[in-house]
Amino acid sequence: MQSKNRNVPKSLVLTYISVFAALNATADLVPFTPIQGIPGASFRLGWILAPLTGILLGMEIGATSCFIAGIIEIFLGLPPIFGFFTPLSPPISAIVTGMLVSRNWRTPAITLLALISFWLLLPAGRGAYIVLIFHTAGLVMILLLRAKIGDLVSSCDTKKGAWGILLATYCGNISRHLFGNVLSATILNLQPIVFISAIPSTFVEQLTFAIGTSIVGISLDRLRLREFLQLRQSATG
């Protein structure tokens, strides 16, 4: 039986979802750096793997894998910091990154613009508007490069491919970051000073996540994993 997702058989879709959900859940058990203002919370290795999942599997399957991973993590003991919304954070990264790689830039641009606008509607957001420098940079990248980001990722040139993955990953993770900021301001009631004081660490973290995903992504591309997954999908059409 065929799935509606690029004519992939449902059995293969379920395999992709299961494997990458397990990988993402495992990655999110590895802490990276603590999140300022939220005791016991940390950025985790999943910030590298979630956008990579979107790149390898595409927006739909990748986002589903990340969502299921978020639910698994709660059962494994990670605190649901944002309650019901906690599992929704990683899929945002996979969706935006996956769409940019597939040359669909309009939805990521609208998503990031909507998050920026919502942030400015919040009292904490207006008080910490300066943090939008990272997210505005991502939006500008999308609007200027548009489908060229996907072209870079698909390039046979390794350097261009690395740049494409870095740009797509940055835009995906910075969208996830702003979504987390919105939840932190509304659910956790964090004050503007918390977000402002985190600016230096945010720069280092987001750059590190993007570079980390680029390194892993290019390595997997050399192993032809992304091509293999795409061939498996097209072979069923």
C-alpha cells in the first residue's frame, strides 16, 4: 500500500518515523548547554538532529518523527517544560529546514514572520525586541535566497552543500528558538532581562547547532544516505 507522502509505502514510512523518532529521543537525552532562566532545562543534541531529520526525510515524515520523539522523551523522564506544547518544538525545526531544502521557502518565511509578529505582541517580547536580531537575520536570508538554499544543498559541490545545510538549519532552529521564547514568555512568564542576557549564548549556540548539522549532513551526504532515502522513495512511485 502506498503512502500519500511521495508515494512511499506505508511500511517504509513507519520505519523511517520509528528509527528517526528513536534517534531524536536519544539525542535529546544528551544535554548541550543550560537554558538561562529555566532551572533544570538544557539545549540538547536534538537541536542538531531535528533539522537533519527534516533534511533527510522531508518535512512531513521528519516532523512526525520529531513529534513522536518529543512524546517519548516525556515518558523517559525529561520534564515537559511547556506542558502540552513541549513536543511541538522540535518539529518546527524539521518543518522549516525540510521545506527550505525542498525549495519551498514561502511557508518558512511566513512561519518566521508570524512568530516575530507574535513576539512583538507580548509585553516581554516588546521589552526584549533586541533578541529578534537572530530571527530577523533568518527571515532576511529566506527572503533573499529563497529556493537557492535548496539549490545549494543539492549541489554537487561539497562547500556549497555545506553552506546550504548551514543556512537551512539556522533558519529552522531559529524558528524553533523563537517558538520556545514565546512559550517561555507566556507559560513560564520569563521577564525581558532573561532573554536579553541570553543573547551572547544564543549566538554561540545557534551557530554551533548549524555548523554541527552541516558537518553531520555533509558526512552523510558523502555516504549517499540522503540520496539512498530519496531513491527508495522514488523507486516506489
